[in-house]
Amino acid sequence: MARSLLYTCLLLASFSITKTKGEIVSSCFGVNKTINFDCGVGNMVHITRTFYGFNPNGQCRLIEGEAGVECTLDEHAEYSCVGQQSCSINLPSGQWGVSIAACGQRSNYFQVEYTCVPVSSVTNICNQQKLTAQSGYIMTPRYPSKYIDQKECSTTILVHPSQKLNLHIIEMDLEPRGRTDCADLLYFNDKLRSITLCGQRTNNSYSMHSNFLTIQLQSSSGGLSKGFWLYYEAVPPLPTSLTPPPVAQQKVTAADETQNDSSDVKVGEPKQINESGQQSLFMTTLKTQSRTTVPMYSVSKNSGKQLPFAAIAGGVIGTLSLILVLLLLLLFIKWCKERKYNKAEKILEIRNPAFRSSNDFHENQSNNGYYC
């Protein structure tokens, strides 16, 4: 009896979950054969994650914080309902799904996480040549229907120079030409590298190396496929507020409070005792002295002004110029001394014309003497 009652509760809970519009839908195996959800008119289904899970308490969804949270196994299947208004996913038959190696259990529920994207927020790649928003969706013409036309369309994404772009392929279904060639292709280039893709892909992500990205569709076939649906995002996020930092706000507030209280409280004057009669003169004086430190902020702020760059540069240039003048003066003095010394030597040579070498003197052998 208790088991049948639990089964009935799980059945009702599963129906209520799968019929409710939201971001999470799930169901226990053996309760439902399908999971159905609808985003409503004017919206597109974007499935972000599907996985098998085991819940030890028999609940039909992942419960954060409970035991068995890590007992999940992601599924990487392609669903044709992506981009459509509603979706229906078939579940495996029976009460168990697949074996989960992370916890050694067999899954007892299946969960889908998704978002509903307004069609009006998705950009047609053939209608917009430049995008500057921080994030957005891009699709081929007529997506999720066949794009038909044979054409080349492109758009350029440009964000702040301090950012880089991430590109996520939600779904891509482009017409191939044989097994090794592409009739239609998706081409994107960030000025540092280029990537060309074709065929079918789901939930693939690419990290770009710059704040610039060109995305291009090249179609040469009859356009018998869905095309592609992309999502881009700029990272890191730009600050959204230009308000002063919290520290500056606290300093201004403290100064305002000091000005307001200074008219009511005087230094050294006891404050009125409160209703309990426990406030003393010492506490009043201490509190007043602590407040007197706040106006000192303006003094230290004004005293910390730096000299202008022109004054610093002028002082350095003046010092170097003085040193250069002193060096030139010392060189001039040395040159004058050397010039005076050379002049004195020249005069000495002129005043001694009788200087002769030893060869000018001859010995007289006959007279046993010398003569000049």
C-alpha cells in the first residue's frame, strides 16, 4: 500500500514538472515515457544540459546538497527540437536508465536543463553586419527551418579592447558534399586564427584570442539543412557602475557625521546620561577624542600633494648643467697651466743658443790640452 502511494505521488509530481514552463524538467524512469516542455509563442528552446542521475530518496530530479549529488552522467545527444517552440524527449523504457560509474549505481531519473530565448533577440547573420553588444545569439536565415538560398553572409563582432570573445555553437547542420568536402560551411576569424566547420555539431565552444570576430556563412548548395544557431559572449564582463569605491564613501560619511556631531558635542564637556544612567564622563571624553581624528584626514590628504613633473625635471636639468659648467671650468684652468708651461720651455730654448753637443769639442793631442 505504501509503495503504491509513493508511486502515485511520483507520477503526479512528474506530470506537474514536465508540463511546467521553466529551466529544469525531469522524470523518473517507468513513470513517463517522454519529457515534454513548451517555451510559448515567440520563443526558441535552447537545451543547455541533459543527464542521467541517481537519487537515493527516489525523487525524480537532482537535489543540490543531498547525498548522491555527484551521481550523474551527462548525455551528448542531438535533439531536433532545438530552436523550436516546444520539445519532446523520449525516455528509455523500464525503471532504470544507464549505469553511472561515478557512484556505481543505475540511474533512476533523467533531467533536462534549458532556456527559452525570444526570437526577437536572435540576430540574422544576413541582416546585421556589425555587433557590439556584450553577448547575443546569431542564426542563419529562416532557422530552424531550411535556409534554402545560395549566398554568402557575414557579421563582425567588436567589443572592448580589454576583452576576448567566446563562441558557442548551440546547433549546426550544414549541407556536406560527400564525406570529405563541404557544400556549405561556417567560417570565423579573430585576426589571429581562422576556423572552418561544416556538417553537424552540437554544444561546441571556442575561445577566441581577441576582441574582434568575423563570422561568415558560405552556401553553395540548395540549402536543405537547418543552418546554425550561435551564442557569443565577451569576457571578462565590463563594470556596470562608475560609483566611487566603498572606502571613499565611508570616509565621506565619517566626515559628515563629525560635522553634524561637532555642533552638539564639545571636547571635555560631559554628554547627557542616557536613560539607564550607565554612561560615564570617561566614555564621553573617549568617544569625543576618537571623533577628533577624522578631520585630520583632510590635513594628510593636502600634505601628500606631489610636485609637478616640470619642477622635478627642471631641478634635475639644473643640477646636471651646474656639474657640466664646473667640469668645463676645470678643463680650462688645466689648459691654461699647460699653455703657460709650454711657453716657458720655449723661452728657455731661445735663451741658450750656445748649447752644443759633445761632438763640438775636439781634443788637441800635440799640446796635451783642449781648445774651443
